[in-house]
Amino acid sequence: MAPPVDHPELRWYSFTGPGDELEPESEPEDTSVETLAALEQAEAVSPAVAKEVEDAISSCPAAQRHAIEATVVDAEDRPLVGQRVELRKSDSEAMSSKTDALGVARFEGLEPGSYRLGLPEVDTEGWELAGQEALPAARDLNHGTASWAAPPAGATQTLRHTVAEGECIDTLAFRHGWLGDSLWEVNATLAKTREHKNVLAPGDVVEIPPVRTRFESVAITTAYRLRRIAAVYELRIRFLGDEDQPRKGEPYLITIRSEDGEELRKGTTDGDGFVIEPLPASTTEVELVVGPKERRTSFRFRAAYLDPIDTIAGVQSRLLNLDFEIDEHERGELGPITRRCLAEFQREQGLEPTGEIDDATKSALTKLHLI
């Protein structure tokens, strides 16, 4: 006789102890038509039941989280890259994300609840909630975990910024999250000495207070569109031909360079020979090609480089833009070439050709230059 088998599983199922032999009972196989049919039916139903169970498990609320997306655009609905977006669960719990190349910031791992969304680096007047739509399930459901932290501390003191070439109120406002007009109102003292907020001199001091933040109530499973409100420049350049006649109806190609890249536009000059184009506040340079192939001319302009008319550099810039040959080496100084150009301009305008900068000359320059 074989020795007894001590097998834990067999003991469990047979309720036998060590030393007992297990004598499996054998039953004849049921091959009836009814039994076989029942087995086939069970095999057919099993995959469907398994799928129902799998779906029930995968849709379990405890395992799933949701998302909120925010797309930040400018006034022309172009995506803005690198904009900081903040989602708040409470005053002490926040998540921050910067917009990608498509202007999108995404927040995952969110449970049902109340949330607030905002642009913490943009003043309350500088952005608006421009639209929303439901997120499709493929972009909404996820199994992430939200990483909440205390909101970053914002600036608390007013910045005193010294203006450099290429800067004006609108460019500074956009960079620091303000609207140009609102920032200009803060700088009432400077406004008394400068006629135009976007014609400043290097060395002018602009006060930039901390932005006033605002957050809007939002819901999970939703994509939001946030639009930054910013000043739009109007480029106005008039082209004259022979005998100072306007070059009307001529084709032009304009290249607008900004911190976000380049943009090309085409058009034709109007009946007075003007090129009129809106420019974003982040514009740094404009290149303009005007005219048909046989008499095409090219120009390049730097944004916010025009100095006030009551400075020598401001007078020189306007003379240069009016096609007088100012020497760059004399910039800021009333040298012999600048005096000769001044005298020529004064003669053309019916003024005494003194070569000096007087009120009548500045007035004529401003009128002809349009600013």
C-alpha cells in the first residue's frame, strides 16, 4: 500500500487530516444532448459577462479622475505660449501650468468638486473668459493624481522701471500683465511730461504695480478659452512718389516680428498711399516691401524706438523717417549733418532755415510725421 499523501489543498477540499488516504470518487461523464447544449450556451455568455464586469470596473468613480483644459489666446485668437495658468481648489490649494505651443494648459487627476481658474500674472482687466466646451472622454478621463500646493506668493511692491530703447507703455504693460491705458493712469506724473504713452525717452521711469488677480469658477470635464486683452498698435505709413503724389493701389508685403515669431501679410496701399495694419503689443520689428517688381522698395522699422519730439533723438528719428539722411553717429547730438537736414526741412515747409530746433519746426515735424 502506498504511503498516505499530506497535501494542503487536498486536506482543505476533503476535510481530511494527515494520514488519511483520499479516494476520489469517479462519476460517469454526462454526454446528454441537454448538458452539452447548456455548456455551449455558458461558453457563449461568459465573454459577454466578462466584458460587462470589465466595463463596470473600468468606470468605477473611485479609480477615475477628470481634467480641465485652458487655452490662452490673444485678441486675434492666436495661441499664446508660456502663459502661466493657475487652478485653485481652495485659497491654500493650487496647481500651476504654463501653456504649450498650442496655448494649452492642462490639469489632471481632478475629482468632482468646485474649482477656480485664472491668469495670476495678468491684471483683472487684462483677460476675459471667452468660451468653453465639454471635453471628449478621451481627453477627460484619466487615472492621475492632482498635486496641490500652496499658491505662489505674488509681487507686493511697485516696480520702478527705467525705460530703454524699444520700450513704451504698451510693451511694458503687456510684459507685466497690465492694460496700457490702466498702466498709463498709474503714471500720471510721467503723463504730464510726455504727450503720448507710447513715445517715451530712454531714462524715463515707469511705475508698475503688482497686478490685481481674478479667478473664475470652473467645472471638471470642460475646456475653457481665456483671451488676453492687450493694446493693438496701428501702423500708418504713407508712401509718396514723383512730385509727392501718393503711391495708391500698390501691392505690399509686410513681415511682423514679435516675441512669438514672424507673421506675413499682404495688401495694397489705399487711395492716399497709406499702409495701415494692426500690430500686436509684442511687436519688435516690421519689414515692409512696397510696389510692383520694377520699382519695389524695402523698409525696416523698429517698434517703440521713436523718442519724444522735445528730444534731439526724437527730431532726428522723424527726419530720418521722412527720408532725410541723418547720420547715426550724430544720434542725440545736434551735429552738422542734422543741422543741414533741419535747414532743408525748414526750407521745404516755408520756415526760416536756421538749422535749429524751435517750436515751429517741431510742430511741422509732428504734423507731417503724424505723431
